Amino acid sequence: MEFVKLSISSLSKGQLMQLENLERNCGLEPFSRRMLLESVAEMDTFAMMDGEKIAGFITLHPSNRYDGDCLYVVNLNVSEEYRRKGVATQLILSACSAYADVFAKGNVMLDVRKDNNAALAL
């Protein structure tokens, strides 16, 4: 699998549809198409690609909203067929690596529901 940064200029219609489907299947309040496009344009969105297929994606916002400088995970979704295979961990570790020079503290924040055991384990 390949870790890639998504951008508005390189985002294909097929990739946008995959992002929408991932959001729709997450079971929470999914982003609208407009919100997805805004997040790709305004924040850093990375995808774990399996060929042309998006296995999962992560949207990050550098923030000092919480405990000082950190990376705040705005959105993290993994396709159902790729869950429990380390994709979310790969996304977080790869994103941290991409920001290593900027956020040397290594703090990453992710808000999850307290009943989301998979996210808590992550």
C-alpha cells in the first residue's frame, strides 16, 4: 500500500466517491461532499492506497487546541474490508512521520466515542 497526500488538484471523481462512501459507511455523522472537499483543500488529508482503491484516509489539523502543539486528527476512516489489518495504525504513523520536523513533541489527538472500542485500542 502507498501513503499519499490528497489535494484538490489531483483528486479524481472516483477518489471523491470513495471518500464519500467511506464516510457514509462509518456509522457516524458523515461529511457532506462539500465538507470533504473543504477538508482536502484546507487541511492535510492523506490516503492509504491499495492500487486505485482508498483503503483508508486521515485528515489532520496542526493544532494547539489541546495540550500544546499536537496533530489533531479531524477524521480517520478505514474501509470495512481493510479494518483490523493495521491500516489505521499505518495512517497515523505515516502522518506523524510526515509531520516529524514540524511537531517534534509527537503528540497526536484523536477524539472518539467512549464506546468505540476499536478506536480506543488504536
